Amino acid sequence: MASPQNAASTGGGSDGGGVRGLSSLVILRSLLGQVQAVVGVPLNPHDIFDLVVGTSTGGLIALMIGKLGMTVDECIEQYKRLSGVIFVDGRHLRGRMTLGLLKERYSEGVLCREIEELFRRKGRNPAETMATSVKLLPETERAHSAVVCREYIDTPNGPPRLKPEAVLLCSHPCPGPRIRCTVCRAGRATSAAPSYFPPQMIQRDGQKDARLIDGGLQFSNPSVAAWYHYRRRTHKGLEWEGSRLISLGTGRYDGESYHPPQRTRLKRLIHMPSAITLMRDATTDPNNTATHMEEIAGLSSVNIEYHRFSATTGVCWIKMDDYKSLEFIERRTDEYLRFPDVSREITECAESIAQDYIEGLNRSAGELGNGEAT
Ligand SMILES: [Zn+2]
């Protein structure tokens, strides 16, 4: 295990990301490529990260890396395939015509089938439980992973409300009420963006079943949710002290360049949707969370390093179900990675991670040598 520990948080679009999750994978590919160049051997993300947390499609990425031990290239390939299938084959006409008011726009059946297919392709059983006993974990799952969701709670005289705190479905034994769900259901729960997919029911010992949706409404940057969860509940093998948290976003607007696309005359006349968009962005802006996380990192008695990467090159204007823009997202994210200050920070991060990895290997080799000598 690398020391200091590295954690990655994936997700971070104003509506949870959708197809824009590809942007976070392109950033991860660049980071890992540079770590490999220093170390000199091919590495998987689970070799350098001790914890991967995500929400919405970022949650699916966390499962691909943490539970399935996939390489970045495999993740990118499967992500593109999933985006095409889910947002093409899974469309409900009635839902689309009413912008999701009468019915979710996409079928959960297609999403579930595709997540199960992902597991079969890796030779794994889609009915595996999310939280696995550490003893039973294969080599590729030594990294912790978790998906971030939000829970609906019933109110006596009104519509259901969303609980303020996040629910994390963790890959390793987690203190607190035991949550029983398969990995596929966890993937479904974190992808259940309101108006796109229906909520997912999850069994919980000693409590009512939880009705979960994706964390994008408040936790689109899941770093803070991860921080609180893992800080309050001890998970064997994870330490925050001296850790490095890398937050991979799905695009943001810096207010200076890559402005929103021109609205048509008709759309300019309709003010209501823009008011809704503004409200939604205000409540879900992942960059507020990034600022919050930076403050936590600065004020906390625990020593943590925080890095946030999110393409400022127009990726944020892509709709979460616009699967035709995958190539654009990839190209524009590469452009962002070439910005001198971004490139410098990625390189510095990669060099530190590589150095820690090499030291970790030397330490393990030393311990092994001492063991043999005694
Ligand atoms: Zn947990």
C-alpha cells in the first residue's frame, strides 16, 4: 500500500456528470501515465489509490476501479460503450417529451443490464455484495471504493424530502447499520439522477429500506462526503493523516473563457428554465465543495493534501446524456491538460505519487528481507 495514502474522488458536474464523466477519466489517464513514466512499470489506478469514491457516473468509475480492478483504458472503453447504450437504447419517449415530469427519461432496466454485463465481462458475478469481508478480497480489490448517494425520507404531511447527509455504500466492512446490496444495485443507486432514472431501494439491517438517488444534487464533488464518512467511521486500513486527495471533476465554468453556447431566440424568451438552472447550479456547484474541501484541508488538525482538476474548456456545457459529444469531451479535456499551470500541478502530483510508490515497494521488500533473515 502506498504511503502516504492516496484517495481519488470522481464526479463533479452540476448534474452529476453523465457522459462528462469521461473527462475525469482522461485526467486520470494523464496522471497515471506520468506516474508510470517515473516508476517504469505499467500501473492500474488501484495500485496507487487506497480509496476511490464517486457519485453518479463517477460512482460507476469508482466501482470499475475499486471493485473490478480495471485499467484506465478499460474504464474509458467501457464508459464510452455504456454512455452509448444507456442513453440510446434506454430512452422512454414519454419521459423525454415531458422532460422527465411524467416518467424518468431512461429505463433502469437497461442501466442494470449494462452494469451486470460489465461484471460478466470481467468474469465476475453481478450478484456479489458491495461490502466484502477483507479476507475474501482478491488482490485487485485492496483499494477501498464507495459510491455516494442521497436518501429520500418520508414526511408526515408532505412529499418525501432528501436527507441532508450523504449515504456511502462502501466496498469494505463499514461501521454503522449494515447495508445489504449487490454491487450492481450500488451502481444503480448512485446513478439514479432524478428525472433520468428512478430511485433504488436498498436493504438496511434494523431500519427501513433506504430509497436512494445519486449524490449529484448536493454531493456532485464527493470529496467532502468522503471526508466526513471516513473521518467519523474507522475503516480498517485507511488513514487520513498525511494523505493526498485528488478530486477529478467533469468540467467547470471559470467565468472567463469557453462561455456557454448561444441560446436560440426562443430559449432566450423563456426565463423559467434558466432560473431553474441557476438554482440547480447554486445547490450543486462542485466548485463550492472544492473550496470547502480546501478549507478543511487547511484548517483540519489532520494533515491532508488536496488537488482539484476539472476541465475549464467548455466540457461543462455538454448535457449529461449527450453521448454524441464523447470525442469533443476527450479533445477539450486534453486541451485543458496542456494549460501550463494544470500540466505543472499534474506533473508534481504524479512525481510525488511515484516517489511514494517506489518507497512503499522498497519498504515492502525490506520487510520481506527482514522476515526471511529471521
Ligand atoms: Zn463506510
